[in-house]
Amino acid sequence: MNETRQAVLESLEVGPITGPDIAAEIGISRAAVWKHVEALREAGFEIDGTGSGYVLGDVSGYTGPLIEYGLSAPFSIEYHDTLSSTNERARELATAGAEDVVVVAGVQTGGRGRLDRKWSSPEGGIWLSTVERPSIPPARAPAHTIAAAVATTNVAREVGVDARIKWPNDVVVPADTDVGYAKLAGILTEMEGQTDRIEWLVCGIGINANVDPSSLPEGATSIRANAGAIDRRTFLQRVLERYDDARRDLSGTIEEWRDRTMTLDRRVRVIRSGEPVVGTAVDVTEYGGLVVDTGTDRVVISAGDCEHLRPA
Amino acid sequence: MNETRQAVLESLEVGPITGPDIAAEIGISRAAVWKHVEALREAGFEIDGTGSGYVLGDVSGYTGPLIEYGLSAPFSIEYHDTLSSTNERARELATAGAEDVVVVAGVQTGGRGRLDRKWSSPEGGIWLSTVERPSIPPARAPAHTIAAAVATTNVAREVGVDARIKWPNDVVVPADTDVGYAKLAGILTEMEGQTDRIEWLVCGIGINANVDPSSLPEGATSIRANAGAIDRRTFLQRVLERYDDARRDLSGTIEEWRDRTMTLDRRVRVIRSGEPVVGTAVDVTEYGGLVVDTGTDRVVISAGDCEHLRPA
């Protein structure tokens, strides 16, 4: 949003205020005020014209300018009602040099998870991908997945959902299913770069927010099913703010991760270099690797499928 | 090369052989034989027409078909007389889905090393980039840099150059310079993918082969300056064959690396998370990280600048 429009918006926040008063305050013409007010309405801001001037109304709409409005994290928002995949669009922006942009879609028609698995992304969910250019080697990129999992879990807990983390990239809720949990959110981190420094990183986060679980695959659940419908704009803003904090303090984030995980102290089966490894998940490394005690050895798994087993 | 042309070439290898005899052997027309012979000549194969038939002559030219000819590694070759950068072209091919292609250029006009540093790439050098799609996580990609360094060092030693490896990505020759060595070759590995599996990997190798060191930057040397001019085609083929072996046997490759490095047992200064670390390089990990003993601690550096210091 440009500076003048931002100034008009700030005047409206303390309204009611008349057009001429705004014009005088900012030092622009009345016609310019009118144009900016119209543009703000176009962007989704409810602005009522009352007898005593303009009044800013509901700002809970789900548009780029509204998500940016009141967001305390250095991201600009690119919103689309429908996209094939937010990660795909984020990769395009990343390749073109973008930084700290977040792509948000109302619906994804071709959402994907790890190993190119389909990720159902209907209306009502929160589907987003960050575009970042951190100065880290590729080996540290999994820490961004951890940061996103911690951020999503924390905000879900704030609205009353008993969210836990399942290593490496799922946010789940304990449930009476075969595996003992249902999926609430998933994270897919992609990158391009050299062996010692990545060029860009895209962190995709898909949250089953205001979604009816019957429109999701088996084994999935939603925020709405656990705690009622939420304000998507506010929820998304909180996730981005928490994520921004978490990516700046990765060691603190690992501590939070340990506290919120369902995977530690569990018997797990993971795949390492194509071979299954069975053991007890005992720790997570600084960069998000899972430490598995096999009874004879301790191995670190950098990423991959992780199946929770019944106690031996 | 298509199968019929390959068959014509194989007939020529045992020549002299007449056009009609080739035609009869393969079961194609005499006119077709003539067309294939012309195409092979066009591709750089010397084929002499003598009284007793065609004779295959010199095949030491530096073209795509000639580099593929006799190559015992599963790569196809895309050759360009001049390219801005072989890594750039390789990334294009990788993005389009290519696999096991090697881009070779006679000259690079915009060659780059780590941290976007200029890499001088005049006529006479060997400038190549592989396009690969290995099923590995990004954290393991540095092992390809190690494989390329071992391959280049081994082949340089075969032609009589006292090549050593300087961690992470240089092949050097001991020399009476401030730092104690001169650069012979450099390696730049790039990738794109997800945190647990890369999509593609490009390994760029630049070798100062038949180059006059006066046309290279200060601190660089060449194969020619150390051991005389070499046959670039054969040298490149040997490097690709050794690299192909090395990437399939990464644990064996690390052993070879340890044996050929200049960096182990040295005092070094490396940069880790933006902070300098000074200590003795004591080992290299399975995936190519450098283990530095600081006196109070052992830290693993995944990649970065490494400065060799004088003994304390």
C-alpha cells in the first residue's frame, strides 16, 4: 500500500472524520481523498459514509491489503481467490528475485504435500507460502519447517485446539484413529541454492481452518471441528507473526518444538537412505533432524516419512 | 547419436571398409551410408576415404558426439563453443526435466564460482556442468562436490600433476604463494528441491587445462603449466567416468578425499553462521562437512570459505 493511502487509512482509524479534514491533515486534495477511500473499499475495507464523516467498519475480509493491515511481520501479501498451488506461485516469485512475500490462496486446485502427494485445499482453509532469502546452507532449511510447525501449533492452541507436532512436517490433534491422531496442518519447505548458501526458500503452510472434515481426506481434521470457526485473517496474521519470530530464534524454536511434539519418546519407523530404521525417537537436532535410538545405535534422520508404532 | 549412425561408426572402427560393405553389413542403402558418414564428419569425426575404403582417423576433437564417443559413463553431452555459464544452461535443462546430461563449453563468458565470484574460463580449459536427479536430501548434496573434487584430482594425478583437494571445493597444486597453493580447478554444486529430497542437482566443474597461467587470475595454475598440454576430450571423459563411480560410492569417496586433501591437520579459519571459527581441521563427515577442533570444542562446518593459517 502506498504511503498516502496508508495515511488516509490511519486517519480513518480515528474517525469519524470528514473528507475535507483528511485532505487538510495529509495535505492532499479532496478529490484525492475520495479516490483513496474508493480504492480502500475496492481492496476490501468497509468504509461507511456517515453524517459526521467516514467511519472504518469491518476489516475481517480475506484480501491481500486486509491481511497486510495490522500485520506485525515484514511480509507483503499476494492474495489469489484460486491458485493451482501457492508453493508453485511462490517459486515463480522466488526465481524472479522476490523476498518476504507471502502468497495466499482462497482455494488451491492442485495443492501438494511431500513426495508430490495431493493436499486437499478447499474453501475455508488457510493456504499460504512464504518467499524468503535467508543466508543459510540447505542443511539448515528444515529449521524453517520446524518454525512453521511451532507457529501453527501455538496459534491453534490459542484458539483452543489441542495441537501437537508430528515430525517432520505435520500439525496434528490426538484422535481415536488407527495412528492416534488426525492431521490439522501440513508444511512443505522447498529451496534452491548452492551447497553452502541457499538462494531462496519457500515455506508452504496449509491449515484446515474453517473446513468441514467431511470435505477433507480420511484422517484429517480442522480447526472448526475442534474449536469452532475462526477469523481466518487474524489467525493467518498470528501465524505469520509467530513464524517470523521463530525463524529469527531457531534455538528457542527447537525448545518449543520439543515441548509440543507427539513424536519424542515414541517408537517410530523412519526411512533413511532407502532403508527402514526402527527405534525410539529421543531428540531433535539443532536443525530439525530426528535422533532415533535403535537400541544399538543412535542415528539422525534429516527428513522423511515417520510412522508412529505401538510400544514394543 | 541414433542407432544406425552408431552402427556405421562401429563399422568404421574396424575399417578400412567400403561404403557398399557397410551398407550390406547394416542393411541400409549406399546413399544412407554416405549421409551418415557426412553427418559423422560434420560432428567432428575424421573419416578418410582411401582406395580400400573409409578409415576412421583422429577422434580427439572437442565436440558433443566426440566426447560421447568412447565415454564409459551414462551421460549425454551437450556441447557449445561459447556459453555464458555451463551451470546456468544446466539449471535450464534441469528445470525442464533433464537427467544425466553434461553441458560442456569451449569458453565461458560469464563463469561463476561460490558466492557469485567471477571464474575465468578462457579457451583451452575444461568447463562442464552435470545435470542429475539423485534421490537425496539437500544436506547430502555436498557429497557430490567431494566426488567431483576426488575425480578431478585423480585424473590430474594420472597426467602427472601433484593435485590436492582444498576443502570444500577447490583442486589445488602446492605452490610458493602466500597461501601455499595455486588453484587448478573449482567446483560449484547447485540444487533445487524439498527439505527431504532434492529435485535436481547441477555439479559445475571448471578445470584450468590447456591454459596459459598468464591468462588466469593471480593464484591460479593450469594442467599445461604443471604437466604439459593434455587431450581435453580424453581428460574430460576420464573425469566424468571417475565422477560417475564416485557418486555411486560416496563412503569410499570420502576415504579417497581424506587421502588427497591439503586441509586436514591444518590450522584453518572458517565462517560458521557468520562467525569465524579458528582451529585444526581434523576430519570430514560422511556428507562432506569439515570437522574443526577449536581446542575447546569440535564443530562441523557444512560449507563455506576456508582459509589455511600458519601453524600456531
